Amino acid sequence: MGDFPDGFQFGLATSAYQIEGAAALDGRTPSVWDTFCRKPGTIADGSTGDVACDHYHRWAEDVALMADLGVDAYRLSVCWSRVQPDAGGAPNEKGLDFYSRLVDALLESAIQPVVTLFHWDLPQWVQDAGGWRRRDTADRFAEYAAVVAARLGDRVGTWSTINELFEHFALGHLTGEHAPGLTLGLADGLGVAHHLLLAHGRAVQVLRGEVDAPIMGITSYAPAVPSADGDHTAAQFYDVLQNRLFTEPILQGTYPDEVAALLAPFTRDRDLELIAAPLDYWGVNYYSVNAVRAVDRPIPLEVVAPAGYHLTDSGWAVSPSGLTDVLVGLRERYGEKLPPLVVSETGCAYADTIDATGQCHDPDRVTFLAAHIDAMTTAIRAGVDIRGFYVWSLLDNFEWAQGYTRRFGLVHVDFSTGRRTPKSSFTWYQSLIDTRS
């Protein structure tokens, strides 16, 4: 390990719905995830994010953990329905106060706040009006961005717009595995993709006018390989959707040729120019490589675990070299159009438990993180400009459709009491940050 440039940031990432709790407190109204969790069979353990890690009340304890860890930056998300609880759009001061206190505490601990405006928890009132199927949701998102920027813009170190557009588009609107649980056909679903991208562009436009801080786009990547000999076309199309659909419009101002005709009905003059507004950083979320096989369904492919890999508890293949391939591949494909990169998420789920001595040992997570940091430094040595590495996640949390059955944290959380116990991976990351090697 090593080869970290001057100013390189080691950080952590979380999201609002996964950790905050306080789902009906201080003016917050439901998001699509609150609604989705209440539908039978949607969440593996039947749980919700109503309490989650109770970060809304325990934020000071969590900031103290981060300060002890020594991270340079903390990537959090803001809950839209905590800030704008209803269609009137009036700011909810109690919600904004929470984020303001949190940002101040981070700065007091010399931790740079990196704020993501949207991490999948669309207000239910926006969904009731049509959600991302409607073009004007991008305008509502711009109004929300302006409210958050006006309150926090003087203190946030880096802004990002929307986390992992592909997952929210595909899992939430094509397969129905995530909120809001829609199963649109690809032709209709690509309208959601365009409106998400349009919202990103509108938010960048607002932020440029309101704040003097860098802006980062954040997109997920997963190298795609065919599951069997007859799956090459399916794997290539999956690569278009996962790895290019949300990258090329932002970096190049164009849609991939393979889907451009399907997107044409949703695209108006100058949309792509707005979507392609310049960014300061490009965030790469990476977890795994995917095998893809063709199926006879409206969406004619499915993702399966590739053969020959160790799998995490999520069933995801551990492939550090895939991260190198993604980072180097982005530089090779987009060249000068690619901003400096940040590995904005990576991590792994394992069944961590507290032992008889009150400790939590997670050697598999240490091995995973060390290997992925090595993979990143390989890309740096190959000439890729990379400025940071953020671990997912600080805390074990509500892992979307898997509920509390998957633990990703450097800190173990007892969900019955809220008790936090730093794992051995916490100590390992602490040493890495301290020594930079």
C-alpha cells in the first residue's frame, strides 16, 4: 500500500435513511422507503428504517467515533422529506437545524463534510405526484438543492447530487426490488433515467450559483462478464445500462448509441448540455464484478454471481482487480473529459458478532479493504488521478431490501440498544490513516 498523493482524503460514507431513524420526528414526512418497507415481503427481515442506528439522536457519538478514527472526510446524505416535508416546499427549520449541527460538529473535529443531496429516499409526496416518471421532479429537486445550499453552503467541503443513479433507476423502477417498487418496461423506465440525469444537471446549475465548493458526480460501476457462452449480448447490454448510461451524458453530453433512440422521446433541446455541466470530481462506487445471463423477460437479462470468486454475505464477488479495471478504464475511455476521481464507496458485508470479551473481529473486512486500496494504488501508479477513498460504511445499518441482515460497518451496532462497538477493521483503518501506509 502507499502511493497516496498529497491531499489524498481517507473517508467514510453513509446515507440518511440507512442510519438516521427519527422517521416521524421534527416535521419529517415519509419517503418512498418508509412506504415500501410497510409492504409485506419487500424487506428480508420485515424491518424498517424507523429507528435504524438512531443517528438523529446519537450523531455526536458518531462524530466522536469518526474523530477517533481520524478520517479526513465524511460523506453523508440529506433526507429531502426532512427538509421539505410537503408539496408547499417550505423549508423545515428543525430538519435543517439537524444537518447544520452535524456539519458544525464535523468541522470542529477537522472532518470535511461531503454532502449528497439524494440517496434514494424520495419524499412520498413527490412520488404521489409522479416521482421520477415526471420531468418536473427535476425542477422540484433543484428547488430542494437551493434550500439545502442556502443553509449549509458556507460550510460544506464538497457537494454531490444523486447517489448511484443506476441502482435507483434499475432496482426501484425496473425490477421493483427497491422503493418505490415499480416494474416499468425499459421504454418507460428510461424516462426515469433521463429525469434523474436532468435533476443532476439542474442541481449542479443551482449549486454553481449558490456555493463556492467543488461538486462531485457519483456513479456505480461493475464490470460485466457473460455467465455462459450464449450470454455475451446480455452482458454487453448490461454494461451499457450499468457503466455507460449515467456516465456518458454527464461526461460527454451524449447517450450511448445502443439506447439513444429509446431516450429520444424524453429529451428536449439543451437537456444534454445541462446534464453535461462540468464537475470537479467523479465519484466511483465499486463493490463487485457481475456475471450476466440472458432471460426471457421484459428486461432480458439478470445478474448472477460469477463463478470462481469468494463471495461476501451479500453474494457479491470479491474482485479487487475489478476496481483497478474500472479506474483505469474510465481514464482510457473518457480521457480529458474525466475529472479527478474519488473512490466514493466500497465495502463488504460479513456476519460480524460481538465475542465473549466484548470485541468484534472482522478479518475478512480488513483483507477486503486492504486489497481494494492496493487495487486503487495500482491505478494511481498507472497515472489515474485519484483524490480519495471512502469506506462504506461507518456503521452497520439498514441495508435496503436486506434490512438488518447485512453488516457493512467499521462499527458494530446492536440494533436493540444502539450500542456501538468499533470492530478490528476500525483499528486497522485508523492505523492506515495515521501512517498513510
